[in-house]
Amino acid sequence: MIEDRRTLLKWLVTGVGFTALDALAGSAIKVTARKKVKIVVIGGGFAGATFVRALQRLEPNVAITLIEENRTYQSGPLCAELLVDKRDEQTLTFDYNRLVSEGINIVHDRAIKIDPKKKCVVTRNATYTYDKCIVAAGISFDFEQIKGHSHELADKFPHAWQGAKQLNILKRQLHEMPDGGTVLMTAPNTEYRCPPGPYERVSQIAEYLKTHKPNSRIIFLDSKERFPKQAQFELAWSTLYGYGTDRSYIQWIGAKQGGTVTELKASSHELVCEAGTFKGDIINIIPRQRADRFAAENGLTGDNGWCPVNTKTLESLKIPDVHVIGDAADAQHLPKSAFAATCQARVCALAIYSIINNQPVMTPEYMNVCFSLCGTNYAISVAVNYHWNVASNKIDIISSNITALDSPPEQYVSEVQSAYSLFESLVKGAFG
Ligand SMILES: Cc1cc2nc3c(=O)[nH]c(=O)nc-3n(C[C@H](O)[C@H](O)[C@H](O)COP(=O)(O)OP(=O)(O)OC[C@H]3O[C@@H](n4cnc5c(N)ncnc54)[C@H](O)[C@@H]3O)c2cc1C
């Protein structure tokens, strides 16, 4: 048994301490001649990739197959910088070579079906039996929530909220927009991937416009009354982009001001909301979201579109021996972030390790740290600690620490470096 609880807890919440954990696990686990436990993981994003590497290191007596449709993975974190030409695509693109070298069987295929009775996962090309199946397949979009919008129109009015293709479309649109143009953006009021992400994107686009197309502006039509780190974002916007003045690059119209978009008029490039009809040269619609199609088609989702789980082990409440981690999981009140996804991945790996070894499952600890890049030398952050609530199955917030509004300028600069460091450590834990 791995007994150093403090080391484990630190590793669970931050992913730091893999080396110490190796030593512990190596000396603690007796590899017996018993049959290898078969683990099939669907999805090699931050959650799935972190999970397979964590479990592999905790428990050598497993045979892990990771089914991932794509040969490379593109990161959501820091993609706002890619959008506005501040970084190359390759700095955000990762392959699975390291995982292969660590003995994980990577299959590039699309998973279609789970058969819980036969305990197997069917892909386009093969069938894989499992003792435990982990679903880490991310999100899908609900385009029809806005009248006039559809999956078919998404390349014209890109969300750029998943994968490289849409991001490159939005990037090209920004390049091609004439100076004096208007960018319209909208985001949902239900749970979605990266709650502060849209506001980080607004900030980065505003900086791009200020630098390259100074007669342009961005209007955010929001279906929320308030948004995460709002006071911090608004301070950054007024410091950097004239927010609140006639010459502001950013206009934010919240739900209370009638910003909830109800219709897309595709032919005239307009968004309709109570506050009026707005014409945009570019329309970036971030649609409502729910768990990925695989989860929905295999009976893993609840009424709200996300996958209910036991938040101690991340095991599905719908199908035994199937665990759901990352954005697809209904793990309230964790946000849908890469940080939280990797935290869930480690909690799940440790729970499965304990189950395999007939040991009690440890009470989990969760944390989320999120940086938002508001400009080249300006970032803000929030760090939240959570407590697992056995009675409600919720993950309750116990404390949080947000960038103070009276921070000195050096603080915003140093938060940019911290954002990059955190990104490096998330990537290292997932892709090596
Ligand atoms: C603009 C933006 C900015 C963000 N910024 C941050 C940030 O600063 N910090 C932060 O912590 N988080 C951030 N996020 C959120 C973060 O990207 C997600 O929370 C994280 O990617 C979730 O990881 P996941 O593994 O659950 O899902 P994903 O990363 O989406 O991975 C799912 C994987 O499953 C694969 N897959 C899906 N279905 C199948 C199938 N049927 N068969 C095989 N493979 C399948 C997909 O190809 C994909 O590789 C940001 C997101 C966006 C969009």
C-alpha cells in the first residue's frame, strides 16, 4: 500500500511529486503473477493522457489501451495566443510517442460503442475487452440552441473551441477582416469548457485589433449576467483597451442588458438579441455544450447532458466499471478545465489502483488553478481548493485566491510567466 498520504495528496491535486511517487509505488507494489488488469481508455486529451500515465506508474500490472481518434492533440490552454499570431501551432500540438515508449498501447481509431455486458469497447475497426473502461472523450456542441445556427454553419461562424481546424478558420477571418471591422462573440449561460476562456479570447482579440486594426472593435453579446474574474478582467480591459470609454476596443453586453443571443441571421451576418440586431464581419459563436457524442450515445449522460459520476472514484452512476473523467464528467463544482481534468485523472487512477489491490479508496482532494492572459504582459489568476462532500457527492469550494485588484504592475507580468509554467507542467503530466 502506498502509505505516504501527504505525498499522495500533493500529487493528486497538483501532479507534482511523480518521482517521489515512483519510489513509493515501486517499493510498495508487489508485481505478482496474476493476470494483467485490462484498462481501455477512450480519448487522449488532458484527462485521458494524464490518466494512462498516472495509472501505468502506480500499477505496473495493467494492460492499458488508449483509443484516440487523432494522431496529434491540440491544446485549448494558450490557444488564444495562437489565434492572434503570438505563438506557433506546434507549441500547442502534442503526439503520443512518449506514451507509446512507456508501454501504453495507443490505437488511433474512433470508439463507437461500449457493451457493458460483454465488457468491451467497439471501435470502427476492432473490439477491445476491458476490466475497467475510462471515458475521457471531452465535449460536443448544441448548435441549434440559437435559431438559424447549425453544425453545417459552424465553419462559417466558428466556435474555435475544440481542435485546430476551427481555430485556424477564426484566425484566417481575423487576418482578412478590414480595419474598421466588427467582431461579434457570444457564449452560453450553461456549463461549458473553460469558464473564463471567452473573456481571455476577447482580451487577446482586443490587443490584436489595437495593434493591427485600430479602427475595429469586438462586441461580446453574453447570455450571462456576470462572468468569472469579471472585476479583474474589466480592470485589465480599462487599463489596456480603454474599456468603459468611447474609444474602447471592447463592448460587453450582459444578459441584464439584453445580450442573450436568440438568433443568427446567417445571410446578413447578424446576431439578434434583446439589445438589438448586431452586424459582424466575424461572428464567433461559442455554442452550448454537453458531453461528447460517445458518452451520450452509450447511455452515460444525465438530463443536463453531462455524465453523472461518483465523485470519489469518478465511476459512472449509469454503467458500472466505466469511469468518466475530464470535461464530460458532471463533477460539480469543478470547472471544466485542463487543470481539473488532470486532477480527476489522478484521483481516478488512484481509485482504480486501490480497487485492483483491494485497498480502501482514499478520500480525494481536488484543486483548480486558472490563468487568463489579458494582454502581452498582463495575466490574472484564480486558485480554488475543494473538499469532497460525501453526503451530496458534490465537490465543494473551501477556499479561493484571486489576483487582487490593487496588485502592482509586476504582479500581472509575473502571472504571465506562471501561466506558461503551469501549462508546461500540465503538458508534461499528460504527454511527457
Ligand atoms: C479556448 C480555450 C482555452 C482554454 N484555456 C484553458 C486554460 O487556460 N486552463 C485550463 O486548465 N483549461 C483550459 N481550457 C479547457 C481545456 O482545454 C479542457 O478542459 C480540457 O481539454 C479537457 O480535457 P478532456 O481530456 O476532458 O477533453 P479533450 O481535451 O477534448 O480530449 C478529448 C479527446 O477525446 C478524443 N475523442 C473524443 N471522442 C472520441 C471517440 N469516440 N473515440 C476516440 N477518441 C475520441 C478527442 O479526439 C480528444 O482528443 C481551455 C479550453 C479552450 C477551448
